[in-house]
Amino acid sequence: MQEWLILIASGMVIGVLVAAPIGPVNLICIRRTLAYGTLNGFVSGLGAALGDGFFAAVTAYGLTAVAQMIEGYSGGLQLAGGFILVGFGLQTFFAAPVVANLRINNGEIEKVRRTNLVTAMASTFALTITNPATLIGFAALFTGLGSVAGADGSIMAAGVLVGSVILGSSGWWLVLCTFTGLFHGQLTETRMRIINQGSGLFIGAFGFVVLAHLILDRWLHIKL
């Protein structure tokens, strides 16, 4: 019983360690929480948690063929991820500020329509799985925490570990979005516009870094 508890705790820690570092998904969830409320931000975080769960499953179950396929298409995945980030950045930068569920655009005020939660989740899931480096991170974390925390290495143990990773990651998004949600509807138009532009710049910058790294890596490979 103790081994299973350690396994669950280890998986949850891994989930938090993967989700917590500030990156584009964190910025997207924070911005969506401020603009559309806690539920939208949390559901966006769940998309990233499911993406983390996918990579955790590949690592925990030792799906070598899938891992090799991901590595084989890493260039294409990074390219797609880079363009998605740049697109998100531009969309966020130019987005009309939403304050207290009202969108202010060129002096005109309109009520924000109900957001599509499925789209919100799918977008962050796509961002997460287009980052092949996450697979390497999971392999390192799993090894560092003692190869499935000393459990028997069975399919059930791997499943519990994957579920715990998703639970830990989801817990992070719940805490982050709940805290951020306290400020939903309390921001002015000017501050919300600054948040949109600032987060848009950072998200777009992440995308440009990914694309620049990919181009540089290909150029060095050709030169060598």
C-alpha cells in the first residue's frame, strides 16, 4: 500500500513540475482566466494536462515505437508548434480587451458570447504535444524519482502513474486559475489591454525562439 501511495505522490509531483514553469501555456491560461473567467482558464489548463498525460503514458509504458515516431517528426512538430505560438501571440496582442464579460472594441461595448470550452482545451493540448522536448523531460523525471517509485512496474502501476501525473498537472491549473480568477472582472480596459499586449509579445517570442532554434539546428546539420 505504501508503494502505491508513493507512486501516486511521485506522479503528482511530476505533473506539477512539468506544468508549473512559466511558459506560453501558463500565460494563455492566465490571460483567458482574466478575460473569460476561471472555468475557461482551468479547461485550457486541462488541455495541457492531457498533453502531459500523453507523454507520460509514452514514457511509463515504454512505447518505443511511438517515442521514435515523435522523435522522427520532431522537426515538423516544432515547426507546427512555433507557428501556433506566433499565431496565438498575434491574436492575443491585437485582441480587444474584455472587462467584466464585456468586450471593448474601438469604443463600442459588446457582451462576450459564451466561449467554446472544447476549443480552449484543444488549443492547449495541441501546443503541449507539439513540444517533443517534453518527452525527454518525462523520461528524466521518471528516472530521477526512482523508476516508477519502486512499484512493480506492471501495466497497472504505469496507469496509476500516468493518472497521477494528469491529476498533479490539473491541480496546478486549478490553483493557478482559481487565484487568477479573483481578479476577473476587476481590471480596467487599459490594464487588460496591457495584459493582452504583454502576454501576446511573450507568447509570440516563445514561438520565434522555437522557429529560430529549429532553423539554426537544421543549418548546423547541413554545414556539418
